[in-house]
Amino acid sequence: MNFLLAGETAGAGDSLMVTIIYMVAIVVVFYFILIRPQQKKKKQEEKMRSNIEIGDNITTIGGIEGRVVGIKEDTNTLVIETGTDRVKMKIKKWAVGSVDTIHDDVE
């Protein structure tokens, strides 16, 4: 009888170890599928927003298109000019959705 109980306890320890290994594997898979790509995308967006220059055509996350006519680094804002009537707007850099101007990057 004691022999049977000892065998069952060892089996329970093995199944606990397998469960822990599965949980760790799931966390690793979630990291590589969800978290890491999101972090890479966020870094890429930050790089795009920090490389904005005067004269670039941009689109905001709200859909407003315009040309950058001023950059204020101290307040982290851009001044953009929209339309043919040259309306100027001040927006935050985090509101830039895309930069539509293509630059030749020399590295």
C-alpha cells in the first residue's frame, strides 16, 4: 500500500512540473506574439515622430493632413498648415499618425 502511495505522489509532482513548464511556455509565446511586436512598433512610431522636419507632409491620427511649418521642441508641438487657404494649427507630436514625405536617409 505504501508503495502505491509513493508512486502516486511522484506522479503528482511530475504533473505539477509539466503544468509549470506549460505556463512558462505560454508566457514566452505571448511575449513573442503580442508584447515584443507592440514594443517594436511603439519605438518605430517614436522615431518617426522625432525625425519630423519643417516641410514634411503629415497626417494626424484624426485624419487632418498638412505641412509642417514650425516645430517647438520645448512644448513638444508642431505648427502645421492645412489647405489652400493656409490655415495654421498647433498640434502635439503624439497626434501625428504618419509622415507622408519620403526622405533619403544617409547613414
